Amino acid sequence: MTKPPSDPATQPALSAENEDAVALQRALAGDEEAFDLLYARRAGVVYQFALRMSGSVTLAEDVTQDVFISLLRSGHKFDPSRGTLPQYLLGMTRNRVLTLLQRERNFVPLAVDEGEEGRLSLERILAPTVAQDDPLFDLTRAERVEAVRQAVLALPLHYREVVVLCNLDELSYEAAAQLIGCPVGTVRSRLNRARALLLEKLQTHQPAVRRTAAVL
Amino acid sequence: MKCQEFQERLSELASEVELEAGLRARAEAHTARCETCAARWLAQRALQARLQEFAAATRELPAPHVRQRLRAVLAEQQQIAAVPGAPVVDLAAARAARQASPGVPRWGWLAAAAMFTLVALSLNFWQRLTSLSEPSSKEEMTLAVPAPALPALPVVITPQLNYEVSKPRPVKAAVHEPNRRLRRLELAQVQEETNNEFVPLTLAVDERALENPTLVRLEVPRARLVALGLPLPVHGDREMVNAEVMLGDNGVAYAIRVVR
């Protein structure tokens, strides 16, 4: 006895790509629920890439807003056969971030002290995951994270983006190469060089961390 | 595996994201023999751990006001969609429409732009070419007109004129005077004073009257010539000087010159 075709159990689950395409189509038609779903699924990727590339909360928020506004106004240009929606969004985000960084030629490094507008505070870094009852652990981890952030932001843009895409956003080499528009070998060589620079930078920072821990 | 290949694949080995079959085993075998590469692999693994820690600490979402701003844009989209007859965006239909009737292809627009540019350049070239055959400026047109010059005149003596006409006194007639040296000086002075250029007697020149002018030779007092404006010395103004006057067809004296 076969199950009726209307049974949801028999219908194949929509893939993530199809879900994105359907949600986008409904959002373009003005469906608020579809937009909320799309935003909840994909805004994090956009925002995190912009934040890691720029080090500025303000810039990352502006980029996220710009990218989704562009998606709402010209989302009909998205072609699922050419790639997934996250790749499409990441491509727009990358272009927007590089444009702003090239234009401004500066970035706001994260500050450890609290209260500065547009900067990611220490508490925001530690709040989601760190236990609050171990201040030494908090401080040491915070300093490590801050050191990595500064080291990443100190990289040249073409090295920084491969580190962010491949090591932080966990994209494959092929996906990163397609996004950047270069061969896979170029991504690999840039990543090698970028990691060597990061290591050099972090090794010079390491003695400061040890001194801080010793004081406490 | 050699050190160079190990170096090239180090980031992959440390991140363990994309490891082809057998790569890890070959890398471990190499690091067992090469302490330098083993140390590098260890350092890269530590770096990878710190990067993962950093990634975990920065998995954040944008602030709520970003969503609020985007909702305003969405509301605008809804207003457009609510208007009767407003186009509802259908991704599949839009794609099919693009494939079925692509409209004017891109190369068509480029060809039209190229043709327009060619026509504009041709017109500009043609205008420049035609302007070369015409006078380029008013100044050139002005300079092309030659300055009016007094025509070469035949020497004719007409007795019906009212001017004193006398035979020119030869210079040698004064030689018999006792002060020959002084006279020679005077003669030299007179010769220096004379010139062959006509001096205009009036600015109102009638070119038609001067088409067939008459030249009259006569003897006039030096003082009269000085009064007319000829550049002659004032002393000896009572002395008579030979002169030629240019008369037009209308009888008007237009110019005069002193002759030897």
C-alpha cells in the first residue's frame, strides 16, 4: 500500500538552496515572514565577514544593511544555477567591504576598554561562551582573541580575505577561489603567506600575554 | 615528500579542511625525518587553534536596528506589490523571460555606440577639411587686401593750370657767383633736402580721380612747401624749389614732391 502523495513524509525535504530561493521570492513579493526567515538564516554570515574584515561594528552593520537592501531591490537577478544564495550574499558583501575599506583606507581596531561607539567591547566578545567566575581565564582568552583580531586586521587585504574566508568562515578553497575570482593555487599560496605573517605577528605579541598573567 | 611541497601544503595540513587521500600520512612521514618542518607544523596547529577560538568568539549577529531599517524597505516593497497591476516579481518567470527574449543584446548597444562615435568623428573631420579652404580669421582677410599705393605717374606738363609753371632752373646757373664754395654747400644741402616721395596734400583720396592722374612740374617758394608740411629747412625760405604736383581728373592736387 503506497502512501498518498500528499503525505509530507513522502515529499523530499527542500534543500537549503531551494529554501533560500523560495524565501527570497516571497520576500521580494513583500512577505515579512519570508524576509525574517531569510534574514535570520543569512545575516550572520554577512555581518561576521564584514566585521572580521573591517574590525568595525558600524561598518559591518552598514554593510549588512546595504547588502540586504540590494537583495530586496534587485534580488530578481539572483540565478540559483550559478551558485547558492550564501555565496551570492558573500560576493556582494565582499565587494561592498573592499570598496569601503579602499575608500576609507583605515579600520577601527577593537578596543579592550568599554563604551566606545562602534568598537567591539571585551564583554561582547566573552559574553556568549565564557564562564564569568574565572577572571583569569576570561582575561587570558580575551587577550588572545584580541591579539588574533589585531593580527588579522594588520594583514594586507588580499591576505586578510583568504584567512577570513577559509580559516574563519570555513569556506573550501574552491569556493573561496570562485568568490575572489582567482585560481585555487593562488588562494593556497596567499593563505600560506598570510598564516606565516600571522604567526610572526602573534609570536611578537606573546610575551605581553605572559606578563599580564604573571601579574594576576 | 620534500620540504618545499610540505611548506606549500602546510595551511591545509594545519586546518585539516581539505586533505587529499594519503597527504597526511606522507606529511607525518616527512616530519618524522625533518625537525624543521615538524616545528613549523606544530606552530601552524597552534595558530589554527587560536583562529578557531577567535572565530567562535566573533560569531555574532547584527544589532536589532539593522533589521528595523530593512523592514522599512520591505514595507516599501509591499506598497508597490499592493498596487493593482504592479509587477510581482517571479524569479522563474523573470529568468525564462530573459532567456526567451533577451531584447537588445549587449553587443547591439556597443555596435550602436561605435557607429555613433564614427559618424561624429567623420562630421568633425569634414568640418575641419572645409574650413581650411576659407580664410581662417578676420585678420587674415584684412591682411589679404593690399594697401593702396600711389600709381606710377607719367610726367606731363599741362599749361592750362593755374599754377606757376616755369622752367626748372638749372643748378649750374648759380655757379658764376663769386662765393662758389658757399654755393656748393647750399646746393649740397638742397640735394640732400630733395626726395622722390610724394607727400599727400589731402586725406580725401578719390581713387577714381587718380586712375589717370596728371603730374605737373613747377617752381614754388620753399616757404610754401614748408607751409604745406614738407620736411624742409626753414632758412632760405624765399628760394624757389622745383616740385611736382599730382593732379586728379577732377583738378584736385592730391600730392606734391620736391625734385632735384
